[in-house]
Amino acid sequence: MFTVEQIKAAHSKVKSGADFSSYIKEIKALGVTHYEAYVADGHINYHGTNNYTAKVPAKYEPLVIADNSQSEGFKSELVAHQQGKTDFLTFIKMCAAFGIEKWEICMDKMTCTYYDKAGKEILVELIPS
């Protein structure tokens, strides 16, 4: 099964949102079935088969997540990030400001779903293959 070190090695290759689909392919090949990434402090829970979980601890000082999500502003900034116009920390700060609490990646469906603090789906995207 995959390790936190393998996940970190794959993630170290991501320089912008433009690198995201390559990262997803690499960790899927390692055996990751899905994961949740939390905006507030950057911790991520990676899941595999047989209830296996590898937890990546917090990466940065906690951010305050806005109470009310602003889906249109978020979607606009997300497109810029995916085009490689912003780095990851800029993206994270933008998510917090627009009320995004976490995102979940599903390898089977190849989707990325963004949620607000109330657990409401803000956006579901297909990950390019």
C-alpha cells in the first residue's frame, strides 16, 4: 500500500493547477482510491482499499474559512489556478476567502468536489485524464 512519503514525492512535482491531472494519475497508480484535502490547515486523508488511510498532517498555520461561500468568485479564481496563473498557497487562501472548507477527489469517478463549511457541494469537476 502507498505511504505518506510516496504521496509527498508525487505532490512535490505539482507547481500549479496545470500539473494536477498528472498528480492524480500518479497517486491513483499508487493505490489511492479517494482523498479529502482540508483548506483550514492543509491536512489530507488519503484512502485506499481495505479501509487503509494515510494521513498527511497540517502543512501551514490555520486559515479562517469564510462562513458564506461565494461560488461564482471561487469558480472564476479556480479557472485561473488551473491555467497555472497562481501557486498552491495562493489557491488555498482564495478557497478560504470564498468559503471552501475542503475538496474530495474520487479516483473511480475522476471527480473533484468542493464543499463549503455546511457540507454543501459548491462545484463538482471532472478531472481530465
